[in-house]
Amino acid sequence: MSGPVFDTTERPIHVHALLTDRTRRRPDDEVLRFQGQSMTWAKLTDRVARGAAALRAAGLTPGARVAVLDLNHPSCLEITLACAQVGTVNVAVNFRLTAAEIEYVINDAQAEMLFVGPELEPTVTAILDRLPTVRRVVRVGGDHDEYDRDWLSTDPDHEVYLAEPDECVLQLYTSGTTGFPKGAMLTHRGLLAHSASLSAAMSADETSSVLVVMPLFHAGGSSYALTALYAGSRLVLVRTPVADQLPALLASEHITHTVFAPALLAAFIAVEGVGQHDYSALRVLGYGASPIPLPVLRASMDIFPDVLMQFYGTTETTGVISVLGTAEHADADHPRRLVSAGTQLSGCEIEIHSPESGAPVPTGDAGEIWVRTPQLMLGYWNNPAATAAVIDTNGWYHTGDAGYLDADGYVYITDRIKDLIVSGGENIYPAEIERVLAEHQSVADLTVIGVPDDRWGEVPKAVVVAADGHIVDEAELLAYCHERLAPYKCPKSVDTVDELPRNSTGKILKKDVRAKYWEGRERRTV
């Protein structure tokens, strides 16, 4: 079967089409730079075709899952594009998880192949005998690279699987309130709709150089990288961001667009001499994925007065659903808008509904933020109950975030209905931590909340009631968590109280617990 001819005069309907037109028109133009190595459109297309041939040779059929466990590397992007070509699905695994959590994700996805970077090889070695569906492990990079040496040695295969627009091509895991991660199935339609709308919002095009520093297991990494390809931009990929190196990198690579998590933005603007570099090429310095402290935002505006852009979104919506633009950051007549999440992205409908009745609420009233968009995930992998809990029969996704819309359509996020903590761009669900701490003998009752942090936006804090006959030892509880949870999920502090406030049905009133820690500060998601 020969590959289809894609009509590039309209939005493509297949992720593999991101390569087709640019490779034909600009084969020798640079499309990707990584650690000093350059790749042209023609070379990227060839590597993807070789990867597609290798997937077929390994016996993978449409719908099969492959997993990538690595720091940022071009192979993750290539594997996503190769999966699009053959109908398989790339499961990009969060490398910050514990070994047990990584084991859970790979097994839940039923991944048949596993691509692993050198830093994660010890973890894979430790759990490999507990990964029954994994038939082959391919080492990527390092001294024992099998990806370039062996995997891509297969002759290229340009056959293209004719996927339906709503077939999954990328699966990203997001933690759930039960404490177990869920695989959000992102589709050809969703990824391309997101790419079209976000590239237009950022005015990214073939003249752009886009820096990707967010991890590729995150929508802010993979979806953003695919947006750069959609726009025909040059993409610069960083394996892991080092704040001290970013000013020179932005200047030397003539970066026009990038997106940082607020914690990285805070570290970036604190670098000595950050304002002395030439950023004349920079058009958009975006931030998102977690709350941003207003002092960090104001300091960033002083150094970068005309390029800041804020993004709000979710993994389930493939990424961004609302944007606060560069002009709005500079709008002295509406300073209040700086604490908003902007207005809805093109192609996204945002409404506020009562979390109790589901009915729309009047403008200015708080409720749950709902969004309807072609960017929406297909659902959670092998979890129809969880899918039905967040996507209704009319196609509205219930975000779990509480907020309101003003008369001009600006979204203000006031809280999280699901009590999600977003710390440094990472989603942390209190239920995961509470499930661990509840097993400790010194704890009779507890709750975990997010508290303000000038670097990370917010961090988890455990508030506990001591069991009879026990004294709560903060250091002991923190060590207990570090043995059982990924480091970024662990509470940073523990407070002991005599009792926790509850409502008439016995549910802990987390809002009341949080109140004293957030006094005088506004808790929001950006």
C-alpha cells in the first residue's frame, strides 16, 4: 500500500502529514537541533520512516503501545511520528515517577516495546521481570546506544496507515484522585487542532525558532513540539533545562518562542546578567502548567516587557485552552487581568457550570470550568468509568477547576474542585500522598493541601492528627513518604493539629484547612 497524498491547503487530518509538505518543499532546511547536532526535514523524515519500518518488523500492529522512558531526546518525537505512520501509540512515561509507578504505567498501557535513556536504565533493569507485555527494550543514547545503531538501521518504509482522525497516537499519563495514573489518549484530530490554534495564537511560522524545554512526557513538551512542526518552525530541544545556560542559549540560537514552567522562569530571571543578552529575536516567552507567584511575574515583565504570554490547559485537552497574550500583560488599564488565565483559545468553548446541578452559572459567578473542543482526548485508556466521570454526553470536559468568567470572557481560576496541587508544572493529587501517610502508625487522621511557595508556586503540606499514644515526628513522616513516592510528590512539611474540620457528612473541609496558609494570597492555576 502506498502512502496517501495529503492536501496541505487545509488543516491536515493525520499527524504524519506534518512532515509531508515541508520535506517536499524544504528538504535541506534545519528542522531540529539537539545538543549541537542538526537535523533537516529530509533527515527527520528518513529517520521516522526507518522507525516505522522497525515497528512493523517487530510485529507491532495498529493500536499496539510502545513506551518511551527518557529525558528529552529527539527519539521520543520521532517515535510519535513513526507511530502515526503505522497506527501504533507512543506512551511517553514520566521519568520522575518512582520505579513502582513506572511499572504501573507500563503495565497499564500494555506496552510491547520500551525505549529507555541511560539515566533510567537502572530502573528498568530493576522492574523488567515485572513487565510481562514488554517484548523488547531498546537503549537510546549513552555509551550503549541501540536506537541509532540498530533500531534505525532498517530500510525506510514510507507506507502510511490510514488512521481515522479520532484514533489515538500519543498517550500521556495524568495522576488521578484514586492515586493511580490514567492514560489520556490524544488523537490525530486533537493534536492537529491544538497545533493549529496554538501556532496561530503565538504567531509561529516558518521563520520561527522554537525552544522546547518542558519534558516530552508532558503536554507542554510533546504537544508544543508538534505545534512547532505544524508551523514549519525550527525546533531546538533541550534534554533537561539548566537555568544558568538558558540566557546564552536563547541568544545564540535566536529563539523566537519558548514556554517555561513558572519555577524555571523564576530560576531563569534570577541568573546573574540575565538581562545583558541579546533577545531581539524573542517574540513569545510563555509560561504555564502551574501557579506563578506574582513577584516572579512582575520581575519577568520588567526584564521581558513585550513578549510574555500565559497558557492554561490540561493533558486531557492536549494542552492549551486559554491564553493571556503579550498585549494584555502590558495593559495598564486592566491590571486585574494579570491574575486571569486569559481568554479561550480558538476552537475551544469555555463555560462555567454549577458542580452540583451542571447548569450554566451567570457571568461572574464561580463554578466548575467546562471546555468543549476538538482538542479533547478520546478518553482514558481502558478506563470508561473515569472517562464518563469527566466527559459528558454533550462532549463537555469537566476540568475539576473552579473559577469564573468576567463580562469580557477572561477566565479566572480560583481553586481546584478536585484539590489538585500543581507544583513546578507537575500535577500532584493529595489522595496519592494521603493513601501513603494513612498507613503510618502515628497518623490517626490527615489531609494534604497545597501551600504557597515562592519558587514552585505551591507545594504539598500534610496536616495530621496524631494517633493515640503517638507523637508525630515530621522528619520521620517525610522520610516515610520519600521511600514510597516520587520526590516531587512528597510533602515539604507536616503540621500537627488536634482535629480537622469536617462538614455534616464527615468530609474534611480542605478549603478551611488551606485558608490560614493562603491568607492575603490568591491561589490560582495558570
